[in-house]
Amino acid sequence: MGRTVGIGIQSFEKLIVNDHFYIDKTGLIKEWWESGDDVTLITRPRRFGKTLNMNMMERFFSVKYEGQGQIFEGLSIWKDEKYRRLQGTRPVISLSFANIKETDFDRTRKRIGQLIAEVYLDHYFLLDSERLLPQEKMIVQKNMEYPDPVTALNQLSRYLSKYYGKKVIILLDEYDTPLQEAYIHGYLKELTDLTRNLFNSTFKTNPYLDRALMTGITRVSKESIFSDLNNLTVVTTTSDAYADCFGFTQREVEDALKEYGSSADMDKVKDWYDGFVFGRRRDIYNPWSIINYLKTQRLSSYWANTSSNSMIGKLIREGSPSIKKTMEDLLKGGKLCTEIDEQIIFDQLDRNENAIWSLFLASGYLKADRYTVNEELGRDEYELTLTNKEVRIMFEKMIRDWFGQSIGEYNGFIKALLQGNRKEMNAYMNRIALTTFSYFDTGTRPSGAEPERFYHGFVLGLMVDLADRYVITSNRESGFGRYDVMLKPRKKEDDAIILEFKVRDPEDEKSLQDTVQAALEQIEAKGYKTTLVAEGISEDRIRRYGFGFEGKRVLIG
């Protein structure tokens, strides 16, 4: 019988004391300490043990736990006498931005201030210290209530250093959560300025800092918030450092399944949850799903369902036709070969596709099957694929949810399309467009200015829902031109379908009916049927539909 599996436990002490399932990651302590780096930022996807590891680091180094090293007995770090002597010997400031998810800048600044005030309250004993001057105690008292987010951590470092006679260690978990929220809600510039000043004061111009460790999902651009930190070491998913300190390795998963009598399911578990690549380690599993599987003994999308994925969904839904076509290829098992910069610049996400793929890589939705540095051109080139089955299922669900507010009409259109009922196709398609058209707008353009965003999103929906019956491609070469959507049947009894989308041009087309006719003529003139005929599908089994768009109005002929 395996150890008890506790879900969502982020207290290292609780896991160890209660003998819950735990995989030894104390090697992080030794690797980080021996690196000698002043300030380290480690980026990993969500639910990869960052918070638990940071709690472990605090539990090991903090003077609060002096003489309580027995909790590490039996773990790898405790085998080294040097580290047994190091345990519990440093003043530690530990905080997390994980729960700072506000919708405006003022509330975010206030929440950061409240968080720092709570850290000060944990060190209330400074008020009774004879090593602090009366004026310094007054500052401590003030910062317990109304701290200045920019300077307060620097000041606390000074007072703890005076109290203990040692420089401090600062641990900051999920540093980029507020920045992601700021991007979504439109106050990124204000928060970037605050964060830059906070980090400069805390990590750069802080003479009382021994060393610091930060974690997050993304490597935010140095130019935005790290511009003054020339002492920062950044470790991303393509770095070799700390590669096995977050997530579970193949051997660790095999041992875990053996402990719980599930070794026979190893291949299925690998198919669902393997695929993460950190540096040269290509055998990393997402720990959240493994832990949930061990508890339930059921394969499901655990990791993908722990977050709303609102930013990821927004970027695809509002993205250009090119982004949606890339997602088509990725969902069908294809590869994306691209040049990207692992530094995330949030204000470029609306206009730079490479920034989007960089975010997806950092977040764990894509993996780097190949990563090379073109030294001659100074470029980082990647070959990216969806990470695993769980991620693919997450994206498919996300796409289906785009049409959730008109799901009845959407399902009705699918049925009418399969039956070849043009009248019902028209009725359902107009209801769908009326309900969801503006949902695909970026917010920077009036609704309907780029209908391609809508119908390429619609094509993704078709691809997800009809994948079992059709091979669906869009905007590919065929005959003498390009078609918009081709549905090639997997079964002989189904018809092939070609869909041509066209936006009405008032100068050339008097009515929407003219637009539909132009679309149908283009299907014939360009020979779009060529690919299907070449594969043995007779012309009488190839249905053609022209879609004419004018704002939210659609006509299918």
C-alpha cells in the first residue's frame, strides 16, 4: 500500500511529517547554493512544484527552523555534513505573488503592500530588539501597516541583517502572476514601472542581500522589469540547470506507479503526461497530473483543468488567421519551426506571433523537440510541438468553449452541414455569427473589421468536432489556387466538402448573393477539387459551398 497522496499540499513540513507521497527534490538546495549566483530566476510551468520547493528552501535555510533539521533526515541533502551544518543558519524573507490577481493597478499595488505588511508582522520581534535604533523601530511599525512596496523589503533586509549579524536570503515565488493579470486587464505599464523599482531596490541596490531566488512561469523581458539587474541569472525550460528539480523524471514516475500497483499503466501515463523538456532532460512529467492519477487511478486532464487559461485562450481566439492555422497543424500532430526569444514582452503579444509561441513554450503548452542557436545570425531556432495528449485535449475543449454561448446553433450547423441541408446551414450560421462574431475581435478594431478571425476560429471548431469523420485543412495549395476549407472524408460513405469564405466587396459585388456566387466560381476556376479527385473521390461526391460575409450577416450558397 502506497503512502497517502495529498493533493495541493504546498507545505514541505506537512508532507514529510505526515508521510505523504513525496519525491525528493532537496537536490535543488545544493545545486542553488553551490551555483554562487546572487539572484536566480527559475521559470517553470504552473503546478510544477515551484511553491513547494520554495517552502522547502525556507524550511531549510531560515533561522526560524534552527536545530530542526531532522525533518530532512533520509533525504539526499542530509547525507552531506556541510549542509547539515548550514541548515537553519540564515535570515530569510519569503513571499509569494501567486494570489495577486487584481483587475486594476491600484488594487494590485495595495495587495502587494498588504503582502509585505504580513511579512513584517512575521518579524514583529524586531520591535523589541536593542540592536535597532528607535527611528528604525518606527519604520518597522509603520511598515506593519502602510509599507511602501518599493523600499520596504530593502529596509527589512537591513533590520534583519542588523539583528542576526548576517545578510539575508530572499525567496519570491510566482513573481510574474501580477504582470500576467496586468496584461489581461490593461494596466501593464503602471505595474511594470512599480515592479522595476521594487526589484531594483530589493535585488540590486540592497547591500544586505546575501542571495535571492525567484520563480515564475515566464522570463519577462529584461528591458521591462529587470533593466537594472545585471546580477540576475535566468534559468528557463531550455536551460540545463535545475533540470530535474521541478517535475518528475521517467524513473521517478516508474517508481511511483510501482508503489501504487499501477506499473501496467505506464505506457498510458506516458502518453498522457510525459513530454516536458527541460534543457537536455527529455523525460519530465507534469507532477500535478501524476499525483492526481496516483490518488484516483484514473487518466484525466488534471493539469490542464487547474486554471482558466484565460490569457492563452484569448491569444488564440483573437489571434490572426496565421495563428489559428498554426494551431490547426499543431492539433493534428504537426510541428512549428520558428525563431523565438524566450524573453516575454507582454505588450508585444497582440502583434508579434513569436512572442505568443514563446509564452506557450514557457507555460508548458509547447515543447522544444529541437533547439539550436544560429551563431552566425544570432538567432534561437526552435522546432515546437504540443507537449502531450493532455495539452491537446485542453486546447480542443478551449476551442469548443468559444461557441458555448451558441452551442445549440453550433451543433445544429454541424448536423445540417453533414446532411447537406443548405437552408438550415444558413439559419444556424447566422445565429452563430450574431452571437459570437465580436468574441473574436481583438478589442483594437471594430467588430467585423477582420471577419477572418471569426471564420478561422470557426474552422478550428469544425476540425475539433469532425476530426473523427474528416481530415480538415484550410488555406492550402490545391489545383491553380488556394481554398479556405477542405473536408476530406475518412469513410467512403461520406461526401467531401469544400468551403470558400469571401467578404463582400461593395465595389465589385452588388449584393451578398453576388459574393456567394463569386466564392462558388472561385472554387471551380481554381480547381480546388483537384486534390480530392486525385485521391479517388468522384466529383459527384464533392459538395461545394460559398460563404458570403457582410458584418455579422452570412449567406451560404
